Amino acid sequence: MINDFLTYVLFGLSLTLPVGAVTIQMTKQGLKGGFWHGWSVGLGGMTVDLILIFFIYFGFSSVINQEGIQLLMWLLGFFFLLYLGIQSIRESSAEFSVEATIKGKKSLLKSYFSGVMIAISPGYIVFWMGILGTVLASTITQKQSSTSFLFVASGIIAGILIHDVALSFFVHYSRQFLNQKTIKWVSIIAGILLIGFSIYFGYEFILELQSMH
């Protein structure tokens, strides 16, 4: 039983290792505001993960896959990632204090909701529905469906949580060894990558729009 759980923990961990928009935003916020700001982005992404697991369990995945909803998510993803990318480049010239502490709930909530908004994208959702949906849906057909589903889902979420905490700790402590110029360029590169993701979302929005005509 423990070995099976650890297998799903490793599975969840492996799903988060590829660098995506959430990881980029976590790194940027972690360098800027420390551990809690970086982890807040990850928690925002995990909130969407949990909602999608809920949808999979109750069979609502077909609703998310409807054309109109996908079109809206591509468009929202385009604008939000573009905004985050531009903001990241603009803020690169600001003085980042390595000894910075938490600035308050508003700042943490902003980081959290940035993670939520990045995760609400068709690419992210299709990824979850395609890979995790297959794994989780298979447990529903088993005799003890609820127990099996929760067991597998808990292992995957634990793996994602380990990745997010580890990344936030690494960024938080490594920033002490980075100078102002390095942090500036990390922010610029993060901004360029986020704009790149937004262009991809915009492209997919156009393709989706054309396919509806």
C-alpha cells in the first residue's frame, strides 16, 4: 500500500518537473518576495488541480472540453499571460531586496491568484484531463471506487506539493547569492517566456475560432 502511494507521489512529482508558466511565475515571485510568495503561486495552481480532480470524479470533464468554454479560456489565458509578461519586464528595473519580508495579505493573494489564472488555460486543463483523467478514471471502475480514487489523487497531489515547496525553498535561499543584475535578467527572461506562452495561447485561440466557422 505504501509503495503504491509513493508511486503516485513520484508520478505527481514528475508531472510538475517540466518548466511551464506556473513554474516560471513561482520562480519570479520567489526571487522577488521570498518563499511564501513563490509558494502562493504554486498553491493557486494546486487549487485548479483539485477542482479538476473534482470534475473528473463527478464526470464533468466533458463540460470543460466544450468548444465555447475552451475558446474563452484560450482568450483569457492570452491576455493574462501577456499582462504578467509585460509586468515582469517592467518590474525588472525595480530594486529587489534579498532580505525582503512578506509585505502583507494583499501581495500574497496577488501571487496566489496569478497561479490560479495561469492554471486556468486549455493547455493545462487538457493536460490534466488527458493524463490524469485516464489514471484517475480507471480507479472509478474498481470495486472500491471512492477509496481508490482518493488514494491515487492524494498521492499525485502530494507529489505536486513536494515539488512546489522544494522549488520555493530553493529559490528563496538561492536568491541570497544572486546580485541585483542577475535577478533583473531572471525577471526579464521570465517576462519573455510568459509573453511567449501568451502568443501560443493567442495562436490557439485563432485556430479554435477558425475551426468553429
